[in-house]
Amino acid sequence: MDDPRGDMERHQPPPSLWPVAFAVGIVCLLVGLIVSWIVAAVGAAISVVFGFLWARDVVAAGRGEVPPEPVPAQVDDGPDTLEPEPAERFPRSVFLEASTLGLGAVIGGIATVPALGFAVLPAFLKQHSPEIDIGPINDFPQGQYVVATFLRNPSEGEISRRTAYIRNNGTVNGAPSFTCISNRCAHLGCPVQPGGPVFDSKKQMVKTKNGEVDLIPMLPAAGFICPCHGGAYDQEGNRTAGPPVRALDRYRFLIRDGHLILAGTYSVASVSGSGAQAKIHLYETTGPGQHVDGPEAWLYPVQPPH
Amino acid sequence: MARRKSARRQQLETAAMYPLDWLEERSGLVGGLRYFLFRKVPGDTNWFHTLGSATLTAFLVQLVTGVILAMYYKPDPQNAHDSIDHITNDVTLGWLVRGMHKWGASVFIILMFMHMGRVFLFGAYKYPRELNWIIGVLLLATGLFEGLTGYLLPFDQTAYWATVVAININGTAPFVGPFLASLLRGGAEIGPDTLARFYSLHMLLIPGALIGLITLHLYLVIRLGVTSPPWSDEAAGEGPPPKPSGARAGLVRPRPRAAVRGRPTE
């Protein structure tokens, strides 16, 4: 068989700078077409001259007229390299290898770390619960539950629509008391439904700072029931049946200028008593399906910011 | 010998083959492809061995239909559902491409499991193919994640609440769960960015990972060859037959005739 390199070498053009100059000429020509005809002419001249030189080289190489490359002198000292020499302690090749890898790692890090942070950090930073104005407290008749539907954050649009079940408990020591239950099931976050009639015909729409809030009176005689997996709760949000691991979450509330304002949620292990006299075992907001008390709560020691 | 070809015919053949020769000389790709397509496999492979290729085909269908769907889909909460309606009802052949993508997703997952079952029952995960089993398991998990992220995109009630439940199931994982859930949602609550996040995962990050893993998976299939069925008489591949015995874990019926035929009498 033929030595394959023989064929390759015949195809190889000699090293030459003419193509570079030719390329510069072409660039000059193209820039000149936009900038001025003088530049274009100079570019054309450069391209023609160096194009000719390049072509001449290539043709000459094709005829085999190019002298062979000078043979590097080191090739002959083969026997010397066989002598056992003490190895260099810090050879240049090791330095080059390390610096190449190191530089690559630094460049890779500079490119990757910010992108990774951009993908991950926004999910955990600047998380806050907006205050939600859901209208004058006079719209909430005492002792009756109301379905309140509102935008948690009007700038986010419909995606932030949330529902709370709110009951006016009257006053305790002169301060108004409300029960504001979140409709997010404590099992896996589906929307729980009132177990009883919802009086759609008595629906009120209240204009507030949060846009329109719908208030619909209802009578959750059987408490609250989740359509997804059958979790059931009593009227205070205590779990009575099904898979939920704790009671329903509640909203903190405050009253400002006669308006009821919801200010973030908290999680509830259980509630004893009812209405204004209820004793609530509350914890920081925790995801659905996660225990807040008992030994199972040890599985969820740290919560991401809510 | 065959008849001598006429000079003209030879010339024509050379001209026709020239582009392939050109490519082969510079890349070796033609030889590589030929090796891949015409490599030796055991003589008693059967239809069960095609489940892997079927899975790959299902994936390629998902890839092509997905790219086309992305031309019409709008990943933001206000428009997502309307754009799906538009694809299904207005765009020419949209119903077909969306249907292929929707049903093809289930086909892909089912085929992955069937392929996995075949490999398990044939004992094809054993030495030296353990690594390919591991890559296959990663492919399964990644494929399921692709299914999860794709499920939100139609953005109807089913999609939304199924995703809420799926994210919250992730949230119940011990210790890291709550953080995993926040990472998936892109925040403490599902918001306007959640859909775009799932879309990006579904069509860029996860398919990239799948393509990389499939490449590795195929590389190992080609490098290690295909296994014979466990009932095979034939040794897989060339070279000395593997040592008999437990390598096949009792899946082989005892064959007295093998003793007669295979071993020299002493």
C-alpha cells in the first residue's frame, strides 16, 4: 500500500501570507463601496495584486516547483533523548497544561455562574406578601362566611387570582375579629370548596385598590372539601378527613380606614374553639403536604422565603 | 468474476460517488455510518430488540413536532391557552401536529418502559452493559420530567391544577423539597414567570439533556453490541464464547445437548 501521507503532501499548499493580504484587499473594497470610491479602488488594487501572487504560488506548487521545507535540525538528535536525564521538576509543559485548564475554568466560571444565579436566585429573593385590600368591613355580615375572590398582585394579572373564605366574628374587647381561611388545600394545594350552598345571586362586587373583589355569601355547613383527593375540613379549617396533614392556612388581616386588608398567610396545625374565641396553633407559611408539628415536621426544618 | 464494467459506466459511477468520497476522505462519516448500519448483531435477535429504535423514533417525532408547535405557541399566561386553541382549530394541519405531539408523548413514555422491560427480562443490563442501564434510567427520569413540564403548557384547568399538585408533591420531599418547589415555581407562588420557566425547561434544557444522554446510550450500544436473547444457543459477537454458568442467571433452560456438542470429551 502507498503511504497515505505521500498523497496528502502533494495536496498541501505552501505556507503563504498572500491570502491574508488578499482578504484585507477584499475588506477594503467592501468598506470602500460604502465609504468612498478611493478606498474601494485601493482595496481592488490590493486584491488584484495579492490575488495574482497567491494564484502564482498555487500554480507553482501544483507543478511541484516549490523547494521542500527545510528539515528541522532537532530531528537528528534521537539518540540523545534516550539518555536518562533527571526529570525537570517544574517543566514548562506542566505549567502550560495547568494554566490552560485553569484559564478555561475561570472563563467557564465567569460565563456560567451569573447565568446559573439568574436561573435560581430570583425564585428565592425579593419574595414578599403584598397587602390585599378586599373592601369595607361593613360588607361582611357578622357570623356569615363569604367567598372573597381577588387579585393577589394586580400587576401580574389573572394568574395571581386567589380565593379566601372570610367570616366576620364580631368584636373581641372592642377590636373586630375575622376568620380568613385560604382555600389552598393543606394536602397538595388544590382549591377547597365550601361544603354547602353558595348564594351566587347575592354576589357583590367591591372596587378596591386591588381592583375588583367578588364577595359571595355562603353557608359551609359541612365545612370545606377538596375536589382533588377528598380532603375535608370543618368550618374552622381543622382537618376532619382525608389526606391533608394539618388545618387550612389562614391570612393575617388588618383593618385600615375601615377596609379589611389581607397581609400574607400563615400555616395552622389545628384550631381549638371557634370564631372569635378560637385558639390557633400557628406556624410560618409552609408548603402544602408538609407537617408543621409532630415528628414529621423535622423533615422540613427550613422553609424558603415566602 | 462479474462482467467487466464499461468505461462509461465506471466513469458515471465515479462521478456519482464523488461527493460521498469527498465527504469520507475529509470526515470518515460515511464509513462510520456504514459501520453503524451494517454492524454485526446476533443472528437470533427478534422483534423485541426493536423497542429501543422505536423509542428513539418516538423521541424524534416529539422533537420535530415540538419545534413546529413552538412556531405558533405563546408562552405567557394571558395568551397560552388561546394560542393552543388557535393551533388546534385554525392553523392548517395544526390539529394533526399537536395531536402527534400530545399522543406521541405518551407513546414515548410507554415505549421507554417497554424497552426497559425487554432489557431487564433479557438480562441485557449485565456486564459489561451496566453503565448503559444507568444512562437509560437517567433517560427515563429526564423523559418523565419532560412530560411534567409539557403538561402545563396547554394552560387549561387540568394543566394548571395538575402542575400545582405535581410541584407540591415535589415540595414534600424531605429537607430539599420546599426549595425544589420554589425553584420549579420560580418563586413562593405560581406567577407569570412560572409558565415561561416550564416552557424553557420543556423545549431547551431537557431536550438538550435528552439528546446528550441518547448519544451516550447509542454510543455504548454500538461499542458493546446487541445481546442475544437468554434462550440463545449462539454466543454473542465474535471471539471465544463467554464462560457458561451463572452469567445468565438461570434464565436458560438446561441443555444437555450443549454438553455433547460444545465440550471436548475427556
